[in-house]
Amino acid sequence: MRVAPVELPYVHITWPRVVNYINEALMVGSESEPLYNLHHVQGYVTSGEWLLLVAVDEQNEIHGAMTVSFQNYPLQRVAFITTVGGKFILTKEMYKQLAAILRFKGATMIQAYGRPSMVRLLKRHNLKACNTLVEATL
């Protein structure tokens, strides 16, 4: 399998093929208050504000999807993983491809929130738990 960015002109025809993966990512195990829903993700992706990536096999069958936002800070350009859905799509080789795509987009760092199982998986790719987020709805 390989990771492929979906360029903006193709987002609308790709969305129906990835919507279940994105929805799955939003529904699984978040203990915090939601910051966005499926329709918001679609809006960010179709506007070009977020990047859509897909995991595809040799027959271009999609096995997973990811969305990424970018945030510019004075010392870093962060690629923040906003959703990821699918099974067995974050292999070492696919992570290398993802990192190369994000570097091409100018990113110097990758960040993500994750439930404990996702944090364990991402640690295999040299991501480290840095801070603990705490929150309260006002």
C-alpha cells in the first residue's frame, strides 16, 4: 500500500469513498468534547484548508484516510493529524511516505491527539507524548 495526497480538484469525487473512514475516526473513543464533526471536516477538506490523504493498494482501492491541518509557529510548521481511519494503514513504510508528503508541504513537525492505543502505535514511529491536554467546557 501507499499514501497518496488527494489534490483539491479530486476531493469531491474522493469524499464518498473515504467518508466512512473519517466518520469512524470521529466516533472512536474521544473523551473530550468534540471540536468538529463530519460536516466540518468535509468543509475544511473541500475548501483546501485541510489536506486529505488516502491509503491505497496496487488497484487504487482505498483502505483508509487521514486529514491534516497545518499551523505555522515562529520556529516550526506543524502538520497536525486531525482524523485517521482505517485498519493497518500506519506501517513503517507508509509512515515514511506520509512524512515525505508532509515535508513537501513544508511541515517540520507532526503532531496528533490520540487515545492510548493510538499513542502506543505512533510511538513506534518515533512520535513521543509531550504534554497532557486538560480541558473544561465553559
